[in-house]
Amino acid sequence: MTQFKKLAIAGAISAAMMGAPSAEASVVYNLNTGLANGDAVGPWSDGTNTSPTGYTGHLPATWLDNIQTNNQTDTVSTAGLLAAAPSTTLKVESLSNRWNPANSWGNALDFGLITLSSVSNLTITVAADASLSSNFKPGFTLFSGWDTSATSNKHGSWNVALPAVPVNPRGTTGLTYLGQASSAVGGGTATYTFTNLAAGNYSLWIGGAGLGTSTTGGQTYVATLSTSPVPVPGAVWLFGSAMAGLIGFGGRRKAAVTA
């Protein structure tokens, strides 16, 4: 029983050091119907009328996911949009297959904002919305940071091809390229796990990987964002065990003095 208590204390100390928050994650959507061809701000589905707190860029943010816990999964979708704002006729969609390097175009992208409250592994999966019979070929790029430029513009080409890593594409500032994934299959799925991401802001750009061909109308998608804890270094567990040992030693010493 004494050993069990020591291990429990060590676990509690290690958990405290990790500082895992307890708040729920949430997704909010931009309800401005001018986002398709303009650079408008809100209103947002949480009742605000301007851009999310801390976002100062000129690119139109289409949704925001606040991820405040590990082992958390959030979904960005038309169903989620309609649940948040039942009266809207908007959809979660990319305008055409223009994410791909051969024929990329910023106006066709969906620009999502992400916040992480703690160090995490983040798995991003973007798929065609099967519930809406979408034949979307998804592609996405993740950047650390949020755009801070007052003159950035989604109207124009951009290139996601490696090794030509994009640096602040579309006139943005504050973005650092982290990685990308795509599918060449209509109705397919693109997924990528980003490991050991620091707490902070991230930007997710989603479009169609259409191999140089455009499509008519919007292509609906579902984006799933799932976090998991970064494994605690062995040194931390050793520290917790050492602390538990000291606590146990102190208890024995006190008992010997009072005996």
C-alpha cells in the first residue's frame, strides 16, 4: 500500500508538471456570406461580429477551433455549422480544386484558425463530406502562427510544392510552413500527424488536390482535428518518483522522531 501511495503521488506530481487544462474545445464558424469572393470579417456563430480575438490578418478566416485539452477530437463540417447556426445556408467547402501546385489559387482555399493550449501531437484528417455526396479530392497545408498582415490577399496564385517551401504566401506575415497532405482520389481522405507542437496559434489552409483541373461550385469537406499528449520524458517520471521517495523518507523520519 505504501508503494502504491508513492506511485500515486509521483503520478500526481508529473501530471501537475504537464499542466493539462480541463476546458472543453470548441469550433466556431464565420457566417459572413461575402467570404467566397471578398475579405470580410464576421459575424461568427458564437455571436461575435468581428474576427477572433488575436487575429489581425487580412485573409478571411472561415472557422476557428479552440483546442484546450489533450485526447480531444473536434470536427469542422457543414453539419457542425448548421448545428451552431441553424438558420444559415452556408456550407463548409472549398471553391474548387486549386490547392494543388500545378494550378493553385488562393481564392479557392478555406482558411481555418487553430489554437492549442498545451504541447500536443495533432492529427489532421480532411475528407470529402460523404453525407453531402461530395467527390472532393482534399489537400491541406498547416502553418504555425496566424496572419498579421493588413494587406494579405487571397486573390492570386500560391505554390505548395516541395522543396519550394512557401514563406508567408499570399502576402501574409507571421506564418511558418509545417507540412501538408493530399489525396488524388475523388471522395478521398488526406491525413497527417504533426508531433510535439507547441502551445499557440496555427493556420490550416484547405483546398482541392485536383491535379490541375478546376471544378464547378463548392466542394464540401469534413476536417477532423485530434490531439494526443506528447510522451513525458523519462527524466520527468524519475523526478516524480524521487519526490515521492523524499516524501516517504520524510514520513519515516518523522515517525522515528516521534517514536
